[in-house]
Amino acid sequence: MPSRINFELNKLRLIKSVFTTNPGYHPPAPGELIAMGVTLRNSGEFSADGGQAHFVQSFKTQAAYEMPFSLEVEFEALFALSAPVGEVEREPFLTQVFPQVIFPFMREYVAETTRRAGFPPLLINQSFYPDPANEVGEGAGEKVFTSKWIH
């Protein structure tokens, strides 16, 4: 097994983008800080030989009825690895390495989408590492956190 595995991002594409406004929302005073709950989910799988990985990062706002908009975004990435990755070494790639590569694209897309819709940009936090206590079951690879949004 090589001591170092290099990887290359071969494909990155937006596979879902849904932006919905809430017409019943009443805006707060100008400059008021709003805490918006968001969910970031990372999931992926390696090819049988461990030489490629398919990775998906999803973003979704929560409690849309209380916010001026809701947004769902999903990016898909295909990575090629310089050497096959064994079963044991795959977890760090899926929970740390690949999310770090995709996150800047997700963050920029979310900010620009909200700005182009006529709202101040929503800047999502870089707190995308999953909680080890939440690694089993339905919420595995999912991180729920709050992003600050200045109206």
C-alpha cells in the first residue's frame, strides 16, 4: 500500500438546485442578524477496485415557513485516485478530504443564488465535518448547524 494517495477531481456538476420564496414572510429590521438552520450532508462510495470515488454533497435550509426562502442544492463529484484505496482507508476520504474539496463550490453557489434572488448572500459555515456520535443510522454523514444571515 502506498504511503500517499493523490487524487484528482475529474467531474463536478450541480445535480439539484431548488430555490423557493415564502410570500408570507415579514422581514425584520434592516441589519438584524438572523440564524438560519441548514443541513449539509456528505455521502459517497468507492468503485470496487478502490481507484475511483463518487461523492455527493447536499445542502438544505430548514424551517422554510419561518424564513424568506428555502434552498436545496446538491453537487456530485467523481474523483480518480493514484492508487487503490482499501476499505479501512476510505472513511477519512468520505468524511474529511472530499468534503473539503467540494465545500468551497457549495458555499459560493449558495451565496450567489441567494444574492441573485434579491436577498443578502447566505454564507454557510465551514462546519461540515460529521459528528462521530452521529455516524450510525439515518443521519450518518449529516451535519446540522446554524448559519448567520444578515438581512
